[in-house]
Amino acid sequence: MDYSTLLAFAAAFFVLAASPGPDNMTIIARTISNGATSGIAYGAGTVVGILIFLTLAAFGLSIVAAEMGVVMTILRYAGAAYLIWMGVKLWAAEPVVPVLQPVNGRRGLLSVFATGVALNLGNPKMPLFYVALLPNVVGASLSLGHVGVLSAIILAVEIVVIGGHVILASRARKLLRSPRIVRRVNRAAGGVMIGAGVAVVAAR
């Protein structure tokens, strides 16, 4: 793989990662409602799902993953149901000014992380992305060395994308200084999460 090919892969993946979609909407909503740690936990889960698909591609299993319709559908619906449930809870929650809002515990963050993993494993577009792009990047074979290089590129891109969304949402969160404004933002964020869950279900 030469530098121009790697740069093309990075650009293509950046467009995929940064484009508006359920993952980015959820990162923003979770950061606004529960803080940067929650947004980062969800983002980390999405990255793990992405890297799992890359590993499957390395072993020639990406096409098999694309055909695992039942398993992918179950994961997608389970993750979407969790997003909708969290959105409904956020919509109905009592407004609490962020500085007084309790920080998520480890179990809560693990649930958020697991949701990010499940939704990406249930994303039918991810294996198709690799099937379409990787042959043009590394040719017919994908070695462990290639996996390492591509993983580093993916991590670098996701750090920029997830970090950017979390920073912007954290700045918006600092403007929440009254229960009335917090309630409005909670309902907006809850609506976004419900919409993200519906979008995941509707995705084909």
C-alpha cells in the first residue's frame, strides 16, 4: 500500500464517519444529556464494531458477515430499541442542571459502550463498505500488517470525528443554566435519540 492509496482510504472513511447519521446524533445527544464520558463511551463502542468488521475482512469473512442477515437484524433492532428507550426516558426526565447531575457509573457506561458495538455490528453498510473498498486498497489479500495500518487510520479518523462531536456538544452543554432550558434540551436530545433509533430500524 502506498501513501496515496492510504490517503484515499482515510478520506473515504472520514466521509463515512463524519456524515450525519444515528451514531453521530447519539454521541451528541448523550454528551449533552450525560456529559462527555457518556458520548465517548458510545463512540468507543462504535469504533470497536468497526474494527471487528475490519478483522473479519482480514480473514476473508466480510462477505459472510454481510450475509448474516438474522444476527445483524437482531443486533440492529436491539440497539435501536435501547436508543428509543433511553430517548423516552430523557424526554420524560426531570430537568437537572448539568453541574448537579450525577456522573454515570461503570455499569451505565458499559451499557452505552455495548449499544455502540451492537449497532455497528448490526449495520449492514459496514461490511459492504469493506467489501467494496478494501480490494482497491490492498488488493486480493489483506495481511495482518495491512490490518494494523488500516486500524491506525480508522482510530485516527474516529478520534478526530468523535472528539469533534463531543467537544461541540460539551460546549453547548455549558449553556444549560436553568431547569427550563435543561428540559427543552432534554426533550430535544431525547427526540434525537428516538429518531436515531427509528433511523437504525429503517436502515437497509
